[in-house]
Amino acid sequence: MIMTYKKSWSEESRAGAVQGVPIAFGYMPVALTFGLIAATTGLTFIEAVMMSIVVFAGAAQYMALTMIALQSSAAEIVFSTFVVNLRHVLMSASIKERADHSSKTMRALYGFFLTDEVFAVASVKEAPIKAPYILGVGVVAYSSWVVFTGVGFYAGAILPDVMQESMGIALYALFIALLIPSVKSQGASVMVLAVLGGGFHLILQQWLSTGWAIMGATILAVCVYEGIDQMRRVSNDK
């Protein structure tokens, strides 16, 4: 008979925390830049940090800053954030299938910390994944994001105005950094989606505000791509 050692809650959470350290280091420059841009956009320190505390989604927060700078409505910002973060529903469902049984409260708690990077680290762990392990990964990543948002906000005070203004390019660098790895792993499909989204946005922004144009372009790009892909599959089956 083979005896299996069952890790305690503290051991699982510590193991997760260790795995979360590389994510924390990766978040540092992005969170610093977010805090800096938030300051130049006109947010207060409390508003910038609270956004990181409550939202905890890098791409959505950067997009929200852009929309705030363009004076988009609250409805546009909230709905855009919702659309951008829809993928978290799929990630949460995937983790739930492989995670150990836990209460609804616990699932909701670790679901909040489930960013792309936390999901990637947790999902490669052998099932069943323990809730404290996911929490350990997530809390370390979350702490880095929130803390360095605040540091970045005040870092702007010691930087020249020209450098602060030039940091706005980080927004575009972030989205390029998110796009390139996806193109490498998924191939042409991601590039097609990006081109479709950009094309639809150029058209829609002629009549709609920036927020609604972004949302409309995202939805249209996905619908058109899925339609083309479905027709291709039907054609191949014939």
C-alpha cells in the first residue's frame, strides 16, 4: 500500500506564493507605468490604487485610462472593461474543473485573482489543484500589482515632464506585447482578428465615441472571424 502525503493549507499556499514570485516581478514595470500614466491622466493616488485593487486587470485598466483621457462616459468604460475581461469567465470555468472541491466563497475568492498569468501557472499544476495554492499564486501577483501602481504614481513626481508625457507610449507597447506572443502561439488567426478589429474601429469611430467604437469593433471582429472560420470548416467537410 502506497501512502500519499497530503500538504497542509499553509504548505499549499506557500508553494503557490513561491510560484507567484516570477509573476510579481513581471508585473512590476507594467504596474509602475500604469501608476505613472494614471497620474498624468488626472487620477488621484487613491483613484489609481483603488482601480488596481478592485479591477486587477492590466489591459482593461490601461484601456480605461485611455477612455478616461478621452472623456468617455462611465457606461462606455464599464461595458468595455466587461467585454475585454470576458475571457476570465472561460479561465475560471477551466480552473474549476481541475480544482479540488471547495466552498463557493473560496471559489469566488481565488477567481478574483485569476489573471492570465495566474491561470497559466495554476493550470499546469497536476489536478486536483488546491484552493490555497491558487490563492498563494494570486495574492503575491496581486500585491505586486497594487503596490507598484502606487509607487509608479509617485515616481512621476521625480521624473521630468517630457519623460512623463512620453510614457504614454507604454499603452501601445503593452498591447503589442500582448499581441506578439499570441500571434506566435496561435498563428494567423490572432493577426486576422487584430486587423479586423483595427479596421472596424477606423470605420466606427467616424460615427461613434471611442468607447463604443472599441466595443463595436471587438464584437464585429469576433463575429466576422467566427463566420469565416465556420464557412471554412463546412467547405472542408464537403
